Amino acid sequence: MSRVCQLTGKRPITGNNVSHSKRRTKRRFLPNLHTKKFYIPEIDKSVTLKLSSSALRNINKLGVYEYLKRQEKAGFDIGIELKK
């Protein structure tokens, strides 16, 4: 599976390791991803999502159904049908 957040689209980025002598070597910065299962009572389904920590904080703030609706409206393909 790819290292991409399903709701925010966060993915690995590249940069440099910089040593004390200022030599640069390529490295990857990986997103902080978690696999989490949610139950959505509005559609009576459970969904498993691979999420970044920032997406989890937004879900805790807004609720999973409201956040999924906002992301779907913004154009993210979340892979779930939210209509009843």
C-alpha cells in the first residue's frame, strides 16, 4: 500500500540530510500515517481509512461524517458512498 493519506493527500516528500561538514544526501520525509477504523452511524457502515495525524485531529474536532462530506465536496476520492 502507498504511503498517502486518503483524506488529506499527504505523501512523502524529498529533502536532504545535511551533515556537520554540510555534505548533502537525499532522504525522504514520510507522513505520520495511522490505519483507523470508524463506524459512521449516519450511513450505518464501518470504514477503514489510512489517515495522517492532522486528519485524525480534524475528525476529532468535526466528527467523521462531517469531515468526510467536506473532503468529498473538496474533490478527494474517499472511496465510500456517503448517501443513504
